[in-house]
Amino acid sequence: MIGHHIPRTMAHSKAVLQGLSENLYGRFLDRFAGTDLPGFVMTPLLGAYCRVYDVDRGDLETPITGYHNLREFFVRPMKRGARHIDTDPARLTSPVDGAILATGLFLEQPLQTLRIKGKIYMIDDLLGTDVMPAGFRSGSYVLFYLAPGDYHRFHSPMGGVITGVDYLPGTCRPVNRIGRKLFPEVYVTNRRVVIWIRSTDDPPLDVALVLIGAMGVGRMLVRVGDRTIVGDGKKEIRYRMDEPVPLTKGQDLGQFEFGSSALLICSSDSYRTAILAEEGSVRLGMPVVTVARRGETDA
């Protein structure tokens, strides 16, 4: 049961945070973030934001004087060449800047589960599906946390095609350390977007990029080819592509609006996988998982 073993003082904090995250705070932040402010207000505000959250201004494509509101800055593009994308086709790369919170492997038997900071999650709950795709009988996973100062766009961890995009409705509770303690089920109750990616080799490798909303995150925007998909988090939306949409490794796939997490789930039904990354800071394009067909030897 959610909240079990939470001290009374913490339970009170939980109730307060829940009310804030789903009501007043979320609406206030959404309105404030989209409000244009004059330059003499916006520039000092962003300067202070960069100092508090340790934003590397050298990564900015546009200087802080070029933004009209906080949302524009938060979903800012990165300067070309600011990140190196590992080109080894046998490696999956980090889809985001942030911190790795958990890594591991999962198996079909006895249950398809993964562990995040001591909490066990069912794979099908995280993916929002009643029937697990055949390719996800076993595999590996990496969980990323994005702090307020991080670059908040997400990119493809591999080349291949997009076969579908699912919007899963839910809450907007915090996913930081305190939030995870107060809301143990946060990764399966918060709003999520699942991008289904498949490699083009035979047999194919299946990957699910799960984008998890957080406190103040009401929207997650996904770019699929020349199409932009936006969900409001209030109703379930499932897109299946008539024709798979090709994508390249490191391709910009969309953006979060404020704090968030990303979960990379990689199948190993036709491949074997191994975790390269360790918990700690990570940057977009760094290798995090290596894959190889069964029977091959590692280089």
C-alpha cells in the first residue's frame, strides 16, 4: 500500500506535496513559465537561475538575453557540437543530460521486474501495457534523473525506426529524492510518454524510452519525423505508425517542460545486453548499454 511505513510527519508532508503538485503549484508554474517578461526582468532572472542550478552557459545556442519567458529557456536547444554522440552501433547512448539513478538487468522468470532505489516495479506497469511486447522478455534498463539546471530535451539512444508513441495519464508528483520517498509508486503513477524504437537489422532490437513527468510537468512534446505530438496528461493516447518513422542516433525527439526522469528499457530477446554506465552524472550521447547478437563475442 502506498504510504506504508511513512512516519506521521512525513505523511503530512506527503499530503501537502500531493495537493501542490496536482493543483495550485502546477497551474501557477505553468502560467508563470509561459508569461513573457521584459528583458530587464528576464535577463537577471535567468542569470540567477543559471547560478543557482549551475547551468553551463557555454552550451547555450542562444544567450540568456534572447529568451522571453522561462519556458523558452527551459526547453532551449543546445549549441551544435556541445555533445559528442558515440557512434558505435553496438552501443546505446544516454538520451539526456542528467544523473543515472539505477541500472540493471531483468529476466522473464520468475517475474519481469526492475529495482529502483529499493523499490520493485513491474515492467508492464512502467510501460503501461497489459500485454508485454514479445521482445521485452528480458533485457536491461537505465534510469536518468534530470535536475532543474539540466538540458531538458531528449534524444534517440540508437538509430532505427519509431513504431509508436503512447501517452499515459497520471499525476505530477516530484521525482527527486524526497518525492520518491513520499510517493514510492511515482514512476508508474506519474504522467508518462513511451516512445517505441526498433533497430533495422535482423533480428531487430527493441527499445522503449519512457519519459516520466514530475512536479510541474504538465506537457511532454514528442517530435516524430515532421509531426509534433503533444498530450495533456489527462487521457490515454496511443499512436501506432502506419509506416515506421526512421531516426538517427542522437536525433532530437522532443522536450520536457520542467523537472523529469527518463527510463531506457532495452530488450535482449535476440541480443545480449550489458550495462556500461554507473550511477552518477551522465551527458547526452555517452554510451550506457552495449548490445550484441547472441553467440558473438565482445570486442
